[in-house]
Amino acid sequence: MNTSIWITLLNIFGVLIATVLLAAILTWGERRLLGFWQDRPGPNRVGPFGTLQVIADMIKLFFKEDFTPRFADIPVFVLAPTVVMATMLIAFAVVPMSPSIGVADLNIGLLFVLAMSSIAVYSIILGGYASNNKYALLGGLRAAAQTVSYEVFMGLSLMGVVMMSGSFNLRDIVIAQADTWFIVPQFLGFIVFFIAGIAESRRTPFDLPEAEHELTAGFHTEYSGMKFGMFFVGEYLAVILIAALITTLFLGGWHGPLLPPIIWFCLKTAFLVAIFILLRAALPRPRYDQLMKFGWKVMLPLSLVNLLATAGILLWIA
Amino acid sequence: MIASQIRSMWLVFKHLFRRNVTVQYPEEKPYLAPRYRGRIILSRDPNGDERCVACNLCAVACPPDCISLQKTEDPDGRWRPEYFRINFSRCIMCGLCEDACPTYAIQLTPDFEMCEYDRQNMVYEKEDLLIDGPGKYHDYSFYQVAGKAIKGKDKGQANNEAEPINVKSLNL
Ligand code: SF4
Ligand code: SF4
């Protein structure tokens, strides 16, 4: 009995520490990659290849003045950044990383993740509202509208996967992909979920809530110090989470030849994270109405077609 | 539309294999052209005398008004600045002073590393500005081409100069 508890604890803390560390390292990795794609080296001064930049940034964030504006709604203002970090970390609990690693085995794992990533948006809306600043509020409003519209087909695009595997449990979904990865039969679903995932994590090209040339810094205009850092880490956690989810749902999770399962999972996730960063390096931000139009007039019909076609074909076979 | 987005992603990705354009500054120094406009110096003529004749043209030309000098005259007839001061915290390295100078005395050099912790140290006096050589113009000596008489060179003795004519002696 004792050993099983230890293994569970090890699992929990392992996943927790690994994800937070990865998110921190990603702040360096992203800048480095963006640099290479823009013909410059990126942060390369602190430590070997600039790897200690993360620590330098952390020291800077901790010792910066943590300014709370007098006009802000202070309790909400303080609470808001914690929400995004907490929900993202909780969501990681249900992601199965290998046959033996993974914290919880919920039978509604998929819904749980979707719910958590929707709660994360409260962080931004509340942060924007509590700052009592018009740019922050506009950013918060945009985040709300964007999440509401992209959430719809984010869920719908996954229903194909759920139908094919017959389960909401992420572990079962991975096991169902032992022969074919779901990216093959569910390519449309993959595309829709990928785009919705970027919109959910509010990354460029969908970073309208913090579009800096219109809204200064959007929802986190008034945030500084470690509160800002939490928004920042939350965003990177979201990126890793979405990449891990796409791996789990469409790219066969830990399945792969030769290498151990956890390595395959990490490789696939890292690859997707790199694609997210490439998207940021390459694509411009759309206008706000274009974003909405794209969501409702292109993505939603696509995901509905995918849903109907998958359902029809599955019934036909059955 | 989708194709163009994917194409631009591919084009950006290819930059991974390009050389960086960054110059890693303190270790690597960029190449600066000989006529780069950096720290200002006052040069000397080939004989080692100060070139500046304190004509004040540079001070007049200077847009932010950062040159200040005072003329004095040597016993041998040369004009010289008594003091010559450039406030580099205001200088914009425009090079107009060099353009204005009739004697090639004031010159800009390819050196930009002149940070100071104390603002006052950005004010360079004549001792800080004066160098021992002729700078970019090796053979030029103002008094050897100008009509001004100095000790050892009277009127009419300069290069390409004819003897002066006493107009009153002309019988017209
Ligand atoms: S470079 Fe321009 S600003 Fe500087 S001293 Fe000469 S004229 Fe003045
Ligand atoms: S540096 Fe040149 S322009 Fe300036 S006072 Fe001297 S001779 Fe005249």
C-alpha cells in the first residue's frame, strides 16, 4: 500500500515540476527559436547558450516592483493571474504521458481538459476588468468573445475522436490509436482543433486580447512583477497543454517504434510547440472582425461537416 | 489564402539555416568605414602645428550648438583656439563641423565607444581632442596655401601664390 502511494506522489510531483520547469524553459526556447527564424541569435548571454536566461528573468520578475494600481479592484486583481496558472496545471493531471505516467485517469478526461481551459479565460477577463483600465478591459472583452466563439468548435472537432474511440478517457483514446493515429481519419478535426487550440492559448496570430499595437498590452497592461510572470507562465503552460492534447488525441500519444513511450510523447509535443512558435514567427495578426468571421463562417461549418461525416461513416460500418 | 500562410511559414522556417546577421558586439566589432562619423578629434598639420585657426565656423554650423571655443593669437602670427570644448552629450555626430572647417582641423573618426558614468566627463577639452597626426588629410597645411603672413612665411610665399602687387605703384 505504501509503495503505491509513493508512486502516485512521485507521479504528481514529477508531472507538476516537469510542466512548470518546461514552461519556464520555453520562455527561453521560444525567444531563441524566434531569433533563429529572424536571422539573429536570440538571448545567448547568460550561461551556456543563454540557458540561464530563465533564472535571470525570474530574479528580475521577483525583484521588480509589484505595482497594484489604486483604482484597481484589488482582490480580483490579485486573484486573476493565479487562475490561469492553476487551471492549466490541473488540466495536465489527466494527460496520459506514457502507459505508467499520468496523474489521474478520469473517465471524462477530455471534458475536464476542455472545462479547465475555458475556466482559464476567467483569469483574463477578470484581470482585464479588475485593472480598471480601458485597454485592459478591451483586451478582456476580446478574450471573452474569442473564447466563446472558438470553444464551440473546439469541442465539436473532438467529437469525431470520441466517436471513433468510444471514450472520453484520454488514456483509452491513446490506446485506440495503437494502429492508426487519429490524424489520418480525422484530418479535418485535427486542423480545426489545432487552430482552435492556438486561439484558446491566445498565441499569435490569435493574440488579439493583448494586441500590443492597439491595446498597449491588453489585459495585462497594469500587471507587473510576478503577477505578470504568472500570466506569462500560464500562456506557456497553455501552449504545452494544447500541444500535449493534440499529441494525445491525434498523433497517437505515446505510441511509436523503438524509443520508450515517454520519449515519443515528449518528442511529438516538442514538435508541436515548435510549430506554434513558427506560427508566431511567420503569421500576422488578423483584424478582430476577420477573426470572428473565420471562426463562425469557416471553422464551425467545417467541424460540423466533420462531425456528421464521421458519425455517418461509423454508422454505415456498424 | 491557406496556401500563402503555409508558404510564409515555410519561408520563415528556412531562415533557420541562414547565417545570423547579428554582430556579437563586445567580442566581435563591426567594420566601420574610414569616414564613419564618430568621436571628434582636432588634427595637426604635417609640421605638427595645430590646424585649427579658431574661425568659429564649426561652432556656427553645429546644429545643437555643442562646440565652444575662444580665439587667441600666437606671437608668430598664427591664430589658435585658446580653449576648444565639445560637449559630446549633445553632439549628434552629424559631421557638419567637419564640412564647415576651412582647415581640415576638426574631423570625425570611426570610434563610438565613449560611454561615461558621469555626464560631465562627456565634455571634451582641447587636450582630449587634439591628436598628434594629420588625420585623414596627410599633406594639407592651411598656412602653406593661405595668404596670411606668419613668422617664416610672408605674403606671396605660399604655394600657388603670386607676389603681392602694390596697386599704388601701377602706372595706368
Ligand atoms: S558632429 Fe555635428 S553636432 Fe557634433 S560637433 Fe560637429 S556639427 Fe556639432
Ligand atoms: S575647427 Fe575648423 S571650423 Fe572650427 S574653429 Fe577650428 S578651424 Fe574653424
